[in-house]
Amino acid sequence: MALIPRLKSRLFRWSKPVPFQARHAEYSVLASLDDDPARPTARLIEISLQAIDRARHADKSSISERMAAPPYYPEIWPGEHYKLLAGLVAVLQPKRVVEIGTAQGWSALGLQIHLPQGSELITFDIVPWKEMGNTAFRTVDFASGDLRQVLGDLSDKAFFAECAELLSGCDLLFVDAPKDNIFEPKFLENLSTIQLPANAIVVFDDVRLWNMLRVWREIKRPKLDLTSFGHWTGTGLIDWNG
């Protein structure tokens, strides 16, 4: 009979209301790290520290100006990841950045304005940017050729194979995909079949959302949770070849 009280206790614990007022709240889990074998490398910690320092000075006002009304997410830091992404670009000086999940284009624009001379940004989605509601993009953003969108589903093995050469050349990979417990595991499986550059850093958004908890936990490569300096829903960095 002791099982019933335990189950009731667990149900009550999970059904507790959020104990404070917030515009948006999500349930997550606190989990021990001593039994997670994926520890960050010294390089990953150093990159993170440098990116955090650079993020403090990143100006995102040019993106916020394209938004119709607040909150102006690109300028919120900590709490959003836009300035941290800019810091990573400044530290890594990538030749190629790949983003998965174009959406309204805020992240892509935030990355583009900090790209080193001669570098490129490729953003993937299944929806053309012109068909995305409230897009921040303008046609002129693609005029220089350092930004382009590729349409397709990278969880699909056949499409991934078509893009393997492009992906294998990216130094910074930002994954802001659907978080549906389907795409991310398949994409990670596909990604493990190719060789990224030796210095490649992979960034996963929303790692503390419920559907991403297991995905993030099961990544065995050197990783570091930078949520306090990135997105409030979770920002995780992976030293892919560490």
C-alpha cells in the first residue's frame, strides 16, 4: 500500500504551480553531473569564458530595430543567446557557420553582422524565409552572398548526405531545431557520420526544455551548460572533437 502514497506525492510534486510570476515558465529537471561522463574540456571552458566576455559588448540594436514591439530579445543578455552567439563568432573566427532553424531570422542576423571577412553563414529550415510570419529578414541581407538559406530536413539521411560536404566544413554549428524528440536524435546520429573541423563547436538551444533533457544528457562528447550566460531555456556547448 505504500506505493499509492508515493505516487500521490510524485503527482503532487509535479503538479505544483510555479511559485513566482513570470511571463513564460516551463518545467524542467535538476540532475546530478558527477555521473555524467561528458565533462567539458579545458578548451571548451576557455572558449566559453572568452565568448561571455565578448558577449557583454555585442550590439544587437540593429536587429531589434526590425521588431515591431518589445520584448527586444536580441538585446536581452543574459536571458537570451544572441549576444553569446556573437561572442562565440568573435572568439572562434569561423570560416563557415551553420544554423539549423531559420525561423524569424534573429539568430542568423545576429551571427551575420559579426562574421569575419570572407566567412559565410548557411541557415537551414523547411520553410522559406519569405513565407515565415514576422520575419526580420530583408532581401538585401542575402545580397552580399555571405548569408544563404538551404531548404530541407537534416534528420533525413538522404538529404543530410546531400549536405554532408557543406556541413563538414562548418566551424560553428548552431542547432535551434523543433525540439520534438524526433529531429534532434536523428540529426545527431547523422552528424556523427561525418568529420567536422578539429576546432568545431556545436551549440544546442533549449537544452533545459523537457523534450531536450534526454537529448542533452545522452551526448557523450565534451559539453558545457552555459544557460546562465545564454538562453533561459538552456544553451549547451559541445567541443565536438574534444
